[in-house]
Amino acid sequence: MIGDEQQLRDKGKGAFRIDTRDAIEKVRREFAKAVMGQDKAKDGITTLLSLHLANLTTNRIRNPVPNAMLVGPTGVGKTHSMRTAAQVFSLPFVSVDTTSIVPAGIAGIQIEDVMAMLWGQAHTILREGRWPSATEDIRWLAERGVLFLDEFDKIAVQSSTDFKRDDMRSLVQRRLLKVAEGDLVRVGVVSREGGAPPQADDQWLDTSNLLVIAGGAFADMYERTQGRRRNAEMWRQIFGERATVTEDLRNYGFLPELVARFPVIISFDQLQSSDLLAILQSEADSPLTAWTNFSREMKLDIEFDHEALAMIAERAAELDMGARGLQQLAFPYIQMRVSAALRKGEIKVSICAQDLQFDDELYASR
């Protein structure tokens, strides 16, 4: 959303002016089209990004915009929501699988490499927009990007007392603390994507103005934290019976200092059958689009009966499978019907509700 008419340079200081209202309205429109359901969660993310955008033109040392944690079942739109936001904003946006981050000295993605990704994103944005892209310009924009830490729950230690025994995960948490709390972090010399030359290994980013959002399923949150809350009744009255609060994150196996750096918790609900049906009917996001494209290549006309789609959506909702479960439910039957049609040389195949046969034993345990 950084357009030529919106972007003004302030004597090389890297100050951008953005039409925040227009940007946020675009986010709301894109969310409405791309992310089904989750109205409260989408509003929360939109508000967070609004605060972040509003602070882009400030030169404060510490950005008051809080980091956030996205919590909810798998396949309900957490990562998709952030990917949608990334497509709207012309801001450095990096999404990284947190389980791939390793402590210093071990082969794998280092925190410095993540900083290099932000650096590369900033350089690309400036270069494509034909704006000044000196080292200070790149640094200024990179420091105001958005970092999404996916699969964040996978770096929790087994319990809040196991930090010494679970050194690998606790070390990663401590390294992420440096990013989340705002500190100087070295930019890696690899994968700069055209930014500073590889030999320039003295670049640093101040993460104070970086918006960090973490996301995870926390599938066993209730079981691992049940009965361990202090002032449990107060939390229940304020947020509800099953809502996740910061104390739960500590009990789940996160450093108290790290949890404190994610004060905003945005909860995603399990998708309803109506949401899943809307996904199936969405040309952009439906798992059935792959079948449509394949059939077109094979000169086969495929059509999906509305009742069949509704049945698939309803079964996926019953089994709490989320959007990722739609393909799992639909694939066996569609594959059988399409393969049979191709063998017989047919030119059309219909997927009808009366022909769907779900194996209850197969899906009951999922």
C-alpha cells in the first residue's frame, strides 16, 4: 500500500506516509473474500495492523504496538490470514516455520537468517518502487516489517519446569526473546536477495519497531494447563471457560519473559460447516480447484453437486478437521470417479451426494 502519491522522502531519513485508512479497508475487503468465518479474529488482526501502520511515520525508539499470539485449531485460517495480509501491504513480511529455527552453532535457520529475509524483502520493495535504496533506507524499512512465527507451539518445552533439560527449544525461545523484546540483531550474510553484498557482515536491525506475530494450534492446551491457573475463576469470568490467557502459555512450556512479549492473544474458532462449504465453493481456495484444472487438462468435464459439497463440509465440521480435512474427505471418492471416467473414455463426470460413501471408522479417530 505504499504508492507513489503516498510515499514521501524526508531528506533521506526513510519516513513514509501511508494512507492508513485506505490500507485497512483493503485488508478488511481481502479478509472477507479470502478467510471464511473468524470475524473476531480478523478484526483483531486488522486492528493490530492498523496500529502498526499508524506508527510507520514515527521515529520512536520503542514501538508501542504489541506483539500478538494467534491460537486455534489447525486448518482454521491462522497462516492464511497472515498470508492474505502480506499480499495487501507493501511492507517487508516474512513468515517462518519456528521449528526450523535452531540455536547458534547448529546447522539450520538462524535468527540472523530471518533478519536477512526481512532485509531482502525491504530491498526488493524499494527497488521495485524505484525509491532510494541505500543501506540506511533498507534498514529503516526492514525494521518496520512484520514477522510471522508459524508453528510456534512446537517449540514449547514439555513443561514449564523443563527448560534446563530441553535445551534446544529453550535456547530457541531465548533467541526469539531478543527479537520480540526489541534489540539489535545481526543480519545474516546469506540469502540477502539482492540487498547488501555478502561480505558486508556488519549490518544490524533494531527489532524495536518490528511487529512480531506468532501462531500455533496448541492442540493439547486445555489438557496440559487444566487446573494450573492461579485466579482461575477470575480468568473464566473475564474471558470464558476455554479462552487462552498468558498464564496458560507459561504453563504450556514458554519462558515467562517471552510470553510477556506477546500480550495480545487472538483466538481462532473451529470452522463451521457453512464456512467449510464457502471454502469448497471458492475458486481461489477450494481444494477442488486442483481437480477442475486436472480434468480440464484431461479433456474431462467435472461438476460438483451442491448437496455433495454440503455433505463434505458437514462431515469435516463434525470431525473438527478444518479446511485441510476437506481434501482428505473428498479425495478418495473423486479419485475413484475420475479414474473410472478416464478409463471408460467418458467426457463428463458428476460428483453427487447420493454416491458419497464415507468410512466412519477411518475418520472417527481423526
